[in-house]
Amino acid sequence: MPNNSVRCVARLFAKPDCLEKVLSILRTVVEPTRKESGCISYELLQNRADPSDFTFVEEWASDGDIDIHLATKHIQDALSMLAGLLSEAPDIRRYTVLK
């Protein structure tokens, strides 16, 4: 059976003085997201060399599932709370696994 899932990598960079607040907000979206339809895996990582660098590594059943995820209340609320706490806009990329 072919794996047609979509992989997503989302990177966010906290302002140095906002690190703990950003981490707290990001943690709130992990469990609700894992319960979403179409979510295969969803992990939050923190860069060991640069603690202000947070990365979500995700696997979704389809692009549509990612679109629905991005519109959920918990994601929209988190994005609102992150306003002014990040050093740049989130970098969200979608990938296809090559065989």
C-alpha cells in the first residue's frame, strides 16, 4: 500500500526574552492536534544549539487535513498569542516522501 501522506515541518523562532512564553503556548497545541482527524504524527522539537528555535515535525493523511488543522481554534488561538513573541514569521513547509 503506497504512503501518500504529507509531511510538514513548521519552524518558529522565539524572541530571546520570550522563550518560556513561546514554549508554553506551543505545548498547548500538541495534544489537541494529535487527536485531529488525519493527524498521523505530531512532534514538537527544540533545537539544542539554539533554544529559541522550535520545530514541529508532522505527518498528515492529506493536504486537506493540514488546511483544516491550520484553521482549528487551538492553532488560531496559539497564533494570536504568539503575536509579538516571535523574531520572524513561522516557516511552514509541506513535503512528499520520495521513494
